Amino acid sequence: MHGNEVVSREVLLKLADYLCDQYNQGNHTVQWIINNTRIHIMPSMNPDGWEAANNSPRETDGKKNWLRGRSNARGVDLNRVFPDLDAILYRDEVDGETQHNNHLEKLALAVQDTPTEAPEAQMVIQWLFQYPFVLSANLHGGDLVANYPFDSTRSGKQREYTASPDDATFRYLAEMYALPHGLMAKKHKPCDMSGDDKFYKQGGITNGGGWYSVTKGMQDFNYLATNCFEITLELGCDKFPPAADLPMYWEQNKDALVNYILQSHVGIKGMVVDRVSDTPISGATVKVYNMTDGKYQYINHDITSAKGGDYYRLLIDGQYRVDVQAPGYRTATKCLVVENDVMNGAQVVHFELSPLGEKVEGIEDSGCPDHVNGIEEIEGDDEEYESLLKDLLGRLREYFSTEYQD
């Protein structure tokens, strides 16, 4: 993303080579990953910036200029130009609007809201909308930490912990990179000259807003515009180290990269289909309630099923209720326990939605305790629902007209 932060570029190129080599060598973990995961690797989002940094001379201390090559050829910082969906979300929160909590902009508007001086960002947005990405990371240099959403603070303060609805899951994902990393979660000299940022004391991770607020970044955009959960990885203090140091950086990041890819297989996945015709339903909304440790809390960030009816919902271990909804269908509900084992894949949970107007027989047990089942489904067709609703409304009108007569 930033052309002068080259460790990320080099370790991703090496990762592609490593995955192919280890697959052919019979590495069981790598073979499982490749056989069960669609992996996209973009080594450089800003090749013009890289060229500018690469062609610049090293300074007297042996390091490259800190900023040269950060921006693209038109002088634009590509991590400050994505549509500001945080602002939309925070405004809706103030207004009490909690239903619109995902896919906050359609593709055409998102591209329109991105400056034409940043064609790289516009193309990445189109790419993000083209595939049903589940998990991603954008890689940087200049510090050593795994950073998770939200990056932009709700209050507008320069530094304030700003949790997303999936805060616990994002903390877990960041840890799954930091802990296997050769240095990130271990005691080391901080990159910040002031010594304030001793991230290793936090396990090598940080909340974005708790570090410093960033608006219009790619990380928060991915989470709020697509189904994709993204974190930001800072891979080292030196943005453009000598080539001789690259093997060291690869060894530090190799296990962390492989382990992070595996995390795309936590949580649940499955198909959403029409119960009558068995055809896939795209655009169905998947809502999750956390019931772990006796809690009952709505995770206010829904995801949607892809074009083929498939869905993927990242979740950490716990007990959950899952509601799946689509226009023209009755809501389907299931309660389940997630016990992640990434090498066996995400837990498969399929949903069959019954069309409105179709007689429903043999409704599947949701597996939910009575106190979280909500309003029970009523077997019957739309006429029965309409009759019950009219009767209820009539009773309410009669009650209130009697209770509050002058």
C-alpha cells in the first residue's frame, strides 16, 4: 500500500513461492490450506511508490528517506482515500439507526467516493466487491504490531480505544499473527523513538484508534463495506531495509503468515437455500447473538450470503444464536456451540428458508433454549398470519379505546 514499506512486498512474494514449494514437498499444513482455501496475494498496491523509494539514495545513516515513495505517482496516500464508512456508522449510531450495520455503500458509490487520483484504491474496491473475501490483512512497515479495527475514533480524539462489534474476534485474529511471529509479541526495542509504543506488553497487538486515529483507511472500509474482516500488520521498524536483511524478515513472518491464513476457517459457514426448491439464496442477512457465559448480546455487524448462497461468519469459541433472513422468506434460527479447530475447517451450518405463503411442515428444531427462541414460528400460510394479526390489532384498539376514554 505504501511503496516505501518494502518488507511486506518481499515477504508476500516469498509466501507465494513458499506455499507452492511446500505443497510439492508434502507439507501437510500447506497442502490442507491450498486444498481448502482460495488465496489472493497482492504483493504491491503501489508499484509507483516502490519505484520512487527504490531509486532514491540511502542517507548517511544507511536508511532510505522516511516518506519518499509512501504516496502513489500522483502524491496520494492510498491509505487515506477510501470512503469514510466509519463516519456513516457513527452518525447512524447517534441517530439510533442500528439495522444498517454492514455493506454501507454499494460498489458504484464507493468507487465514486474514491478520488480519481487514486486509481489503485478504486481498482482494489472493485476487487473487494468481486469476490466473497472472508479475511485479509494489509501490510505496512515502520513499526512492529498487529493493528485491528476500528482505526477511526468515534469521538474524533486522536487516540481512544474504539471497539468494533466484533472486537473479541479481531483481538483474536491479531493475536494469531502476533504470537507466532518471531518478534512481535516478544520483548524488543520499540520502533517509536520515545519508547511509548511498547506493543509487546500488549501481546504485540493494538486497537487502531487506541494507537492513533486514521480516517478513510482500507482496514475499516473492508469491514464496513464487505463481509471481509481485515487487520493491519506493521512488520518492522525499518521501512526499506538492506536486501541482506530480507531472509531475517521472512523467518520472522513465515509462521505468522501461514497461521493467519488458517484463521479464515474459524467460526461457521454453509449454504442458505430455498426450503422448497433448494435453490441458493444470495444476499441473505446472517445475524449473530453471543450467548457465551450466560450473556445474550447481539453482535451488531451482519454479513450476507454470496451469489452462490454460501456464507462465512468468523467467530471465536463460544455459544451463539444465528438468525438468517431474506426478503420473501421466514427467518430461520439456530443455536450452536463453536469450538474452532482450523485444520478441520469452519463448522458447517446450513440454513433452509421457507418462502412466505408456503405451508410449513416439520419445522427444524433451532436448538435454542426457550428463553432465547423469541416468537415461535406458526405453521400456516400468509392468510393465517393476516387473520391472527387483524385479531390482535382489533383487541388492542378495543383495549386502548376503553382504557383511555375521556
